Amino acid sequence: MNMNIAVILAGGSGSRFGRDLPKQFLKVAGKKVIEHTIDVFEHNDLIDEVAVVTRPEFIADVEQLVVNNHYGKVRKILVGGKERYHSSLSAINAYTDSTDNLIFHDAVRPLVNDRIINDCIAALKEYDAVDVAIPVADTIIQVDDTDCINAIPTRSLLRSGQTPQCFKRGVINKAYEIALQDPNFVTTDDCGVVRKYLPETPVYVVKGEVFNMKITYKEDLFLVDKLFQLKSQEGSQDALTEKTKEQLKSKVLVAFGGSYGIGADVARLAQECGAKVYSFSRSLNHVDVSDYEQVSKALQQVYDAEGAIHFVVNTAGILVKEALASMEYKRIQQSVNVNMLGIINVAKASYPYLQKTKGALLAYTSSSYTRGRMMYSIYSATKAAVVNLVQALAEEWSNDHIRVNCINPERTKTPMRVSNFGNEPEDTLLKSEEVAIASLNTLIADCTGEVIDVKRK
């Protein structure tokens, strides 16, 4: 059976970046760029093995990254060469099975996602060579040696190339065997080698993503950092997966804000899966998340009763839809205390218990976290703070193997929403149970530091 082998090309020198340290080893969003890239392939269910190709002087650095991150799929760390194609050849020569799929990806494209990878692997079932590209947004002009336009290609047929570039190992190996016999051989990418030297082999193009950008210049590092801040993925909300049901069985889950709405559905569904669930809220048992001592005492009670806490969920929140100038200060303070200080309290008090079980913490934000909205100034500000806290804690707690994620549901029918908006058409709102399903599926997922979007179908 052929394997899907991801080849991370990390041999760049960083000359265009203007720094001595190659850009793949610089930090963005709390990790080195190459770590973000390897993470995606490490956690993709269709990838069987990962090989990293780098310069000789960075072999030890990559080895240390593999150890520190407990990468189980990185089986080869290979030496690249001066040109990009030397790195590709290093990987091609490291494998011998002609039916293996080699999936070449730039280490400096850390925002590649599972959808792109999965589409590439699916395309390799029909094609021997696969590229990734996006439609060009601007009109492309071709100029002559006097900088005058001599052609304007039809834009609808043009694409901007990305990676991965994927091949049956036998095909890309044959293409390079022919290419290396050409005294005028010059190339910038692997698909170009197949296209030129095996012209009878079609190269299928998978749709890429605008955010799957390559870090080339200093300004790109800033843009990628912002894209990581806004990065999200869609949550599975149709049904609890079998893995979720199995992983929740006999585990201990604590739900703050669990008396109604999303929190109540999270508690109910988890119980149906066999989890031991403890719910806390102001109305249920007088536990206010804005009071650290109350939160700490609640968690201690659960630990004393069960001896472990595996999952902690905080759905407690307040929505005050009002202009700041007219809002009473006590309502401002209450919103900040519950929405922002609440998740801080829950996170800090939960840490020692989740550290012992390598568990998971789940918080909740709102679509307004990306940009403040009129009449939602305090709510938007606190929800942006929740996302930043989640992303920071995911980094801080990564060595403890605690997963920290954030659910971002679209408008959901809950008592809190009804109290602010009245009765709205049912078909315009998510059901709280849909959000609860996505929440539980996220709790047991491998991801951390992610914003999980839950959208109405």
C-alpha cells in the first residue's frame, strides 16, 4: 500500500528576508514558522510520514524541534542543497517505492490547512502530478525589454502557484532523471519539471487559499502573524463522532455556565456519552465565574469527589447591547468581570487539574471578536480578549499537553439572545445543541490554540 509522505522543504537561506537566520526558524504566533508547518502535517489523518529537508548547519535544530514537539511522523531529516531542486531530489532519493505519494511543501507556508492537503491526496488517486494554486486577483501584463506592454493574458486562465506540489514518487523521479541530462536545466518548482520533461503527464490543479501565503519578506511575517490571530476552522456540528463518545466515557467534565443554553446542552450530551459531569453557575449553585475563590472551590470539590478533572468548559457570559456613553458603570464592570475575568479565573484554577490529566479547556467567543461593533463595545472587547487568552495559553501550556481552544458560534438561540433580541425566525439561528456537539467534538480533538467556527447550515 502506497504511503502519503509530506516533504517539508526548509533549505532556504533567508537572503531575501535580510536576516542571517532563515525565515523558517523565526518565531511567529509563539512558535517557529517551521513548527507551525510541521504541526499541520503531523496532525493530518491522511499523512503517514513526514520528512524535513534542511541545510546541514540546521540539522541539529530540526532534530531538537522533533524531540521538543514529540513529532511521531517525522521519520527523516535530510540534507538539502544550494538550489530548491536539490532539496526535492534529496527527498526523492530517500524513498524507493514508486507508488508512494510525495507531497512537497514549503516550510515557510505555515497556514496550509487540512482541506488543501486532503484535496491533493484525493487528486493523486486519479493524477500522477498535482499542484495548488489560486486565481489571480489583478490583471497580469507582459512587458518587453523597454518596459512596454506587449501582451495581456486572459486573467480567467491564470493562477498564482502555491504548495503543496504532489507526485507519485516514480513520476517525479523520472522527470528529474530526464531533466538532469539537460545542460540548460533551470527550474523554480517541481511541477515545472514534470510539465517540461514529461509533457504527456497532466498536472492537476487543486484550489488553494489566499491565506496559504509564503513568507518571503519582512512584511510577510507581520501579515502571517495577524492571519494566525484570525485563523479559524469549522467545527463538526452534525453529530458527536464515535471518537468523541469513546473519549468522553467515564471522563470528568466540569461546565461553568451549565444551567441553560449551550452549557446545559454540553452537560447533557456529555452525560449521555457516559461522562461524569458537574455543572456550576450563579443560578444553579451560586458559583460566579468572576469570583476566583468560588471557581477554585468548585473545582476542588469535583477533584475531591472524582480524583481527576479531564475537561473544563466555560460558557458563562453576559451580553449588554448598549452604547458605552449611556451604559451604567456597574454593568460595564459586570460584563468585563464575567466575560473576561471569568475565563481567566476558570483557566488559572483549572490548570493544575488539567496538567495532571493532559486535559482540555474550552472557552467561547463571538464573531465580533475580529472587529469592534457599535452598541457592542464592551462585549466585542471582552470576546477579543478571550481569543487572545486562548491563543496565549495554548502556547504556555503546550509542554503540559493541555489543549486550549475557543468556540465561535454564529447567532445561536439561547435565553441570553432572546432577552436581547426577542423572538427571531428559527431558521436564522443555530440551535444550542449544534454548538454543544461542536464543542464536545473539539474537546477531544488534537488541535490547540484554535478558534472553531460553528455556522448555520
